[in-house]
Amino acid sequence: MNKKQISTIALALGLIFLVIGLSTDNTIYSWISIGFILASLILGGRWMRPPRRK
């Protein structure tokens, strides 16, 4: 698995945990979802890479 696939899986898990956390009013699931979404951004986000120079 490359970083892009792991990022997509982490984002999907984050959204699932967010929905569970909001529907059950459980803050643990919400914190877990924040962790997964941040991991997704760090692993696959283009904003972390410096811009290319031509």
C-alpha cells in the first residue's frame, strides 16, 4: 500500500468515526475521528510538500 491509499482509508475511517460519534453523542469517537482525519492530511496532503519550481 502506498501513502495515497492509506490516506484514503484513514479519511474514510475518520468520517465513519465522526458519524458514529455525532449520532451517539460520544466524544471518544469524535477524538478518534479527528486523529484519523489529521493522519489522512499528513500522509496524503499536497499542502505538506513544497511547491515545484519551473
